[in-house]
Amino acid sequence: MSTFDPVVPPQGRAWVAWLLRVMGWKVHYSGLPTRQGVIIVAPHTSNWDFVVGVLVKWAMGIPANFWAKNSLFRWPILGPWLRWLGGVPIDRQASTGMVGSAVQAMRQARDTDQVLWIVLTPEGTRSRTEGWRSGFYHLAHGADVPLGLAVLDFGHKEVRLVTFIRLSGDAEADMGLIAQTYAQVQGAHPASFGPVRLRG
């Protein structure tokens, strides 16, 4: 779905939206369709993605958490700051049930009518990959929540979060639909943006 009456309306900070406009960025966002969900952000090809992403999060007023590698949280200043921004540390090498825990958290949030949106970068790295990590897919489908497709387009200096879909469970078909959204999008380093498909 791409048109809806927002359940969670925009609550952004005007000064951050102004700063992004001064920097030449356009932001397209009209709110969230439900109180729980998953947002993926792509392409992820540069450290600048995080800087722009944090500013956009504040400008949009998105009440969302994001996953980041746990080593970043070990730094005395950086760790607390990331947590303040909504960061949740994850161990990429662990075989624990991170996705399962997140699915359960989504269900509990729905039962208690709490707002819980998780933002992920499905590529998992700034380097080129031949596919996306599947965690976002299993989380959104397992929790039966909308998947928001956030576009970070350095070519047009636009960030768009206007498309939300419900995954069918047919991964190939779903990824084909997702790929259409990112087909003409240019990352900060275009050569580092690989094919939009699940890997592994």
C-alpha cells in the first residue's frame, strides 16, 4: 500500500527539516500506517547514509529503533549516543534468535497498543553484496506487520518513505515488488549497490 490515513502522524522537528532543505535534500513522508512495523533503508553504500538518515529520522519524527553492530556500542561516548538515538546492538556472528525475539516484541507491542517500528539496512554493509540479508523479511512477515520501503537517493538528493507493503510469504515475488521501488535509485557510491534480492 502506498496511500493511507496515517495512524502515527509525522512529528518532526522543523529546524532539522529546514537544515536538510539547506543541504539540498527533499524529504517525502506523511506518517506511518500502523503502530508497529519494519522499515528498510537502501541503498546503503556510504558512512554519509547514517548522517543523512539520523537527520531524516528527526525531520520525519519517526518513532523507530534501529539495529547496529554491537562493537559500535563499546565506545564510551558513541555507545550511549547510539542508544539515545534508538540504536539496538546486535551480534552479527551469533546464532541466537534475534529475529524471533524481535517478532515477539512486535506482538507484545501490538497487544499493548505500543508504537514499535524497527529500521534496518538490509544490505548489512556498505560494500557491494549480491543480495540482502533476510532478517528484515522474516521479521516483517513473522510479525505480520507492514514493511516500509525507505529510499535514500543521492542522485536526486531525496529521501522517500511513502511505500508500505504487506509481505505475502512468496519471497521471490515480494522481492520483485521491492526491487521496483529501488530500480532507479542511486546510492552515494552507485557501484556498491548490488541486486535487490535475498541472499543465502
